[in-house]
Amino acid sequence: MSSSAMPAPAANLAQLSVGSSALVKAYPATGVAFTRLREMGLLPGTRVTLIRVAPLGDPLEIQVRGYRLSLRKSEAEHILLEPAPPAA
């Protein structure tokens, strides 16, 4: 008897599969990079989609609020996610 279980949701942005979307749950409140992300609109509750990952795994390209943004993998690992409802 086989089970067709869904894959576990990504815990952080670096674990998200290419083409998948999730909602930002939280990330560090301090640090220049995270301050800049807040200024660019990457806030808790924001939907993000992983567009692509560079051949060596760093950086990652995401889509957020209609634009694309590249992040270091080390930064993406600190951005916690929660499952997103299907896009409308």
C-alpha cells in the first residue's frame, strides 16, 4: 500500500523548492540586510516565490510584491516561512 504524502513545507526560504510559494513568517529584527529587506517590502505575511537558484546554490532569486530580488543563501536561511494559500 503506497502513500502519496505531500512534501513537508519549507521551514526557511533556502529550503523552498523552485517555483513554490510561501508566506514570510519571521526573520531577525536586526542586521543591515534584514533592515533593507523590510524597507523593500519583505514583511511577515508577504507571499514569496522562489524563481531560481544559482548553479552553486548561491544566490537565490525570489519574487516578492511583483519584483525580483536576489538573496544570499545565508540570508535566506534566516527567513522563516509558513504555507501559502493557493494564489487567486
